Amino acid sequence: MHESQFDPKILEKIHQLEEKFRSSGQDLLSYLEGLLYADYLTYWDYINLDVLLSLQQPKTSFKDEKIFIIYHQITELYFKLIISEMEQIADENPLSETFFKARLERILMYFDHLISSFAMMWKGMEKDQFLKFRMSLLPSSGFQSAQFREIELMATDAFHLIYLSKRAEFDYHSPGDDLFENLYWQHGAIELATGEKTLTLKNFEEKYGKKLIELIESYRRKNLWQKYMDLENGSEALKDLMRSFDLKANVFWPLAHYKSAVRYLQKDPHDIAATGGTNWQKYLPPRFQKVIFFPELWTEKEMEEWGKGWVVKEIFGEEIQKG
């Protein structure tokens, strides 16, 4: 068949492919022959569906344990999406406000899904089943989600994540090792009885400690706050998105956990300990930790009442008065 008899669009693509492969020292003909023999791609192969559906491996015979596993796997996938957006913001140079806002809006969308989906945890499992199968999970804990720690360290200057009582002792220039040892969540994984690090924390530090310390250093100049500061004359719309991210990550998300913990672990006169031995009563409520990514964007009163609006609305069914 003469070249003139081919669809011009097909010819154009062939010429583009030829140029692409030539520039990398490859033979287009060989690739076309491979394409001739290749099978068509299927949905299940593309997303590795069989592998994905085999990743739920309960440790007990309780049916609701599968809900617990799948929910946490879904959560980690959303975290991966959030990290991908934050990496794009960090690496974009020069960074425009339009690009920044578009990625930040995606991050907020992912957090909205995460927060609303937590109902699967506090509505979707029978309490008796949960309290039994959870004992087979020791000493693992959702506390060990390294991806959420990455999100925190990619969002703000690490000294804002220091345990509240020591926060004033650190600043932007503090060494990464010192910052890591005093991050707020380190104190959330201390044994209640002895004051020592839990096995949960020790295992976590052994697996992820080095990586997270390196992340502190690599994002010192390109975390979300630093990139925001690099923009000249950022709009009120971008500021609102930053504040919304702060609230979703540091108020609504931990309090969704707290709501679930209260349902399953609160038992008068003594609360039930979390599987990792973490002090969830002190660790989860934002009013104790006061983790705020962007304190410069909030008033003193807003920071003092950090998380109060959620509690008033959820517990007492009222809207907190502004002013």
C-alpha cells in the first residue's frame, strides 16, 4: 500500500513515533512488531485487581475484621494521593498560584472523603466483634501510618509539630534529629504505666525513623508553608484553602478518629487502651496537641479554641459563636 493511501493522522503518529524512538536509539519496527503480538489490556490487569482483592488477610474469623482492614487500606491509598499532590507543589518551579490552588483543592477533596468515610469505622462494625479481633492486632496501630507523618512533615516547618510543652524550645534551624525525637506523636506512644516508649513506637522508628528525618531536611525549604511564603501577594482564596487544609488535617481528621475511639474504647470507670498502647484520650483531641500547620494564618483566639467548634457541634449539637 502506498504511503498516500494511509490516513494522514496515522502517518503523522508513525512519523512522531519514529522520531521518538530514533532519538533514544531504539528501533520503531521492533516495537511495532511487539505491539502486533501483545494482548489487549484489560481493566483487571491494569489495576491488578486480583492482587488487590487478595490483600485482605484477617487474623481472626470475625467477619467485621475485613471492614477494618479494607478501610485502612483505602485510607493509605488516599494518603498516597495527597502526598502526590504535595510533591507536585514542592517540585513546581516557578510555582504559580493557579497551580498551587488546583493541587490544594485536590488535597482537600481527598481529606473530605477520608473524614466522611470514617463512619465506616464507628458505624460499620459490631462493637463486640471489634473488641475481640483487635486483640490479635497487638502491637500494631494506625499510629504507625508513616504516610500521614509524611503529610505532616511536607505541610509545615517541623518545629510546629513539636510536643506542645516543648514547642517554644525549637525553631526553623533546629537539627532534624532533635526535631524528630520531640514530635508530638512520639509522646502519644508512651506507655501509660511506665512512661517508656511503646513497642509500637520502637518498631515504627526502626522502620521509618531514618526516612522521616531525611524528609524533615529535604522539605525544610519546600514544604507547603514555605512554598506559600514564596508566592508574592497570595490571594485570600489561597489563604482560605490553606486554613481549610489545616482544619481538615489537624481537627476534623483526628476527631473522626476520636469519635470512633470513644464508641469502641470508652468504658467507665477505666477506658480501654489502644492496641499500640497509645494514650488516645490525650493524643487524639486537637485541644491537647494544638497541632497547627500554619499558625501565622490564625488569630490567637482561633488557636486557643482549636478544635472547640467541632466538639460543640458534634457533642452538643450547637454551632460555636464567632467573634
